[in-house]
Amino acid sequence: MCDACPGDSRRRFLKTAFTAAAGTLLLPSWIEASASKGKKEAVDAHDTASTENHAPKGPGITPDEALARLLEGNRRFVANKAFHPNETPTARAKLATGQSPFAIILGCADSRVPPEVVFDFGLGDLFVVRVAGNIVEDAGVGSIEYAVEHLGTPLVVVLGHERCGAIKAAIETIEAGEEGPGHIAELVRKLKPAVEASKNVPGDKAENAMRENVRRMVAELSGLEPILKEKVDAGALKVVGARYDLDSGVVEVF
């Protein structure tokens, strides 16, 4: 058709305007995707570097840096923008000869609170000890001491969670004047101090007991000699308490 034709000019104008508008509409999502890709590439690069040296020297970061990295991962999980780092065959192969986890998680055995998922980390990143009610017991303490002493891990997080079944069962058992069947009695015994200390606190009994239990486990671990207390006193190790929200997925440090 003739370029000078008014109809052709109008069609070219509409085509140009439509293309520009479409580009404008797609721009924000493109920017967001690029930013997300850039962040993931940075995490992948960090993970690749962290798997290259497996000597028991620790991850080379401070306790505060380790905590910040954990919480950033939780924010990705909550926002449904998880990176799922260190899950590739390449990462698995590199980790086959050693490990250097940057954080230890003493968590509850509850199936709804898997640390690697809620913090968005993968193979070799977290040293996880899980016991119902996230209690401190001898074998668990030995595991934590191993990670601190031999792997150089600078952070321990005692991770409780809302509506903890172990806490609720302990409260009901104690209030009934019972001990619990089988080895569950040992869980009740270990949780009893937190249940008793928080029973007169206003609010939800299970929530209050969970928080009190986390605080007690943090204090107990921080004071255990000779390994953990020595590292805490030297500033090489930090032990913190946290709460996982089953509804929102958010981890709150307290």
C-alpha cells in the first residue's frame, strides 16, 4: 500500500502505540524476574564457593552473618521465591567429600517444620538436630558440639513453633498428674520446667510454654561446658531462640 495513504499511517501509529504499551506493561515483571535471577545467581555463586573447601574450618562467617543469611532464606520461603540452593548433582558431588554447615538448628520433629525448607537451604548448609519439643538431651548436645568443634559452625538456633503437639501433650499430661506412656515420659520430664514456669502467664498455655522452653534451651546450651560455653564467651558462637509460625511461615527470633 501507499505510505502516504492516511489509512496506512493510522495503522502504523496504532501498531507502534500498541507495541510501546505492551512493553510498558511487561517492564515491571521483566525487572522483577531479572532481579530475582541476579539474586539467585549470587546465592548459587556463594553456595559453589562454600562447597569448594571442606576442611573442618567452618564456613568463614560470623554468627550474626549466619543468622542474617538464615533469615533472608526464610523471607524467600515466605514470599514463595525460594531458590532451593545446593540441590544439584554438581553440589551433591562436591559435598560428598566433606561439609561446612553455617548454622545448627535444634528443631522440633514436627513434620510441618523442616528447617531446610523453611529457611530455603540445601545440602551441606544446615546441621539439623530434631527432637519433639526441641529439647536438649545428651545425644543431641553431642551432635551440636561436634558441629561447633569440628566443623566450626558459628550459630545455633533453637527453633520452636506455634501449636507444638509435644508441648500441648506435656501440658495435658502434667495437669492430669500423669507421666506419659513409654519414653514419652522423658519428653514430659524435660518439658515440665517450662510448663510449670509459664502456667500463670496470661494467654495461650501452649504458646507461653513453647517460648519459655526455647528460652531455657538457649540458656542451657549457652552454658554447657567445656565446648559451647567457651565458644560463646569468645564470641565465636551464638545461640539464639526462634519461633516458626505455622500459618505465615515466618521465623521470629526472640
